[in-house]
Amino acid sequence: MTHDEEEDWPTQITNAVIAEITRLRRKIGLTAQELSDECDRLGLTVPRNVIANWESGRRKTITLPELLVIAEALLVSPAALVFPPWQGGSVDYLPEQGAGQWWAFSWFTGEEQTSYSHWRLSLYREHAQIYSRLQTEHHDAYQLQFRRRREDWPPGAEEKYERLVEVTRDQLLPVRARMHQLGLLPPRLSSHLAFLDEEIPPLNTNTEEIA
């Protein structure tokens, strides 16, 4: 492979990202200046002329911070700008490594099951699903975290809180324990449930027992 051929893939994938930014900007009806203003509101200055130079081909690079902020401004994930699954067809996700857009998107996000990180992400996803469901089902009890003095709790709150502790211990703590045993850092619990992590067994560092 020649040096020129090695450079072709970075140019190709960068151009594809810029093309998707342009397509989405036009689809949602933003001018280049409006997109620039939204990036500025999000905390990163991306001047209008930079956006114009991307779209005209005069600027051929995009930084990671620019990618992240522009994705948020366009209401999509950064992964969807790199490998937009709705485009269909195939893409070189690595030099001379082609795959379908959806596979490339899944690989980029760690969702692809052959990805080394997939099984780790599945634990975080399971944790998020359980946590979200418990927040919905026990909304009143979750709100108690903002009332640190129990004497300020309304009537019936103690029973609701104890029930939340019980279901969190039964449903969420096992997932957190698996994370802990794998050396992963679980998401932070709300302040009035954080004590439950003290019930997780210590990390087993005996490799013979683990094997």
C-alpha cells in the first residue's frame, strides 16, 4: 500500500462526517450561522466560516470536540455522524475493512456483540434499565433524597423509602456486585441509597478461585 493510499481512508471518512453534518443541518433548517450559534451556546466556538469551509471542501479536518458539540447541536449521537445507520450501504470502518453502516455504527458504540466491550456495556445497560424503572415505580421515595432530615419527611414516606431500599437491594445490587467483581465502576446511586454498596462483597483477587 502506498503512502497516498494510506491517507485516502482518513480523508474519506472525514468527508463522510462533514457530508452528514451538512445534510442534517439543511434537513432541520439551520443556517451555518445558526449552527455556529448553537455550538457557542453549548460551550465551544465553531465559527460560521469553519462550517462553510467544511461544506465547500476548503477545510478537510474536524476535531473530536467539534464532532461532539456539533452532534449535540444537530440532536444526534456522535456515532451517528460517523456511521449514520439510516444511510444504508457499506462503509470502510477501518482502512480496507468494509461493513454495513449498521454494523459499523454498532461497532463504534460497542453494541456489536463481537466487540470486546459488549459484555461490559450490557451490564451498564441492564443497570440503567433497572434504575430507570425503579425511579418511575418509586418516584416519591426517590424524591426523599432531597429531604435529608427524616423528620421533614411527609407521612407514609418511611414505608415508601424502606420498600425502595428492599427492591434496590433485590434487583439492582446484584448487577452492581457483578460490576464490582469485574473491576468496573458502577454508576453512582442516589445519596439515600449509597449505603447499599457497603453490602457488596469485597473484590475477589484470588485468580485461582476466579478461574
